[in-house]
Amino acid sequence: MTTGSCRGVQEADVVRAFGDTPSALALVASDEAEIFGWCWGHHLARPDSSSMLYVHQLEVAEPHRRRGVGRGLLAPSWRRGRRSGPRRCS
């Protein structure tokens, strides 16, 4: 996947600021040559004192779809979220 084909690619300083946010969650699927999928979101506090894992975007490049890449990105997101206490995933 080239940068031109990635929807939502941001400037490096914005991406860095996201990564420095304690609630941020970001994962990529890649091989040695390319990044072909990503998932990002936040672990959010809720008004009722519980928390939730919010997945904002899941993207997989067209040639890699229907191969379990998206599921492979979501599974560790959910595991990480469960360890930190969320009762909901949205």
C-alpha cells in the first residue's frame, strides 16, 4: 500500500501526538515491505465510571481483504481493552 492510497494519512506531528495520548490504541498489519492494514481508536472513560474501547477506524488494503487481516487487528485491540477494564467495545 502506498501513502497515496491510504485514506486518512496524517502529518507526522499529528500522528505522534495521537501516539503520545495515554488512551490511544493503534495497530498495523504489515510484512517486511508494506503496511497493508491498521486499526486505531481509544480506551475511553464513561460517565458511569466504567470504560469502553472505541475503535475509530479499521482499514485493510483491497488486495489483502477477506484473509482475516481485519480480525487479526481487532483481536489484540479487544484483548488489550479487556485487560484495562472496558465493558463495552464500540
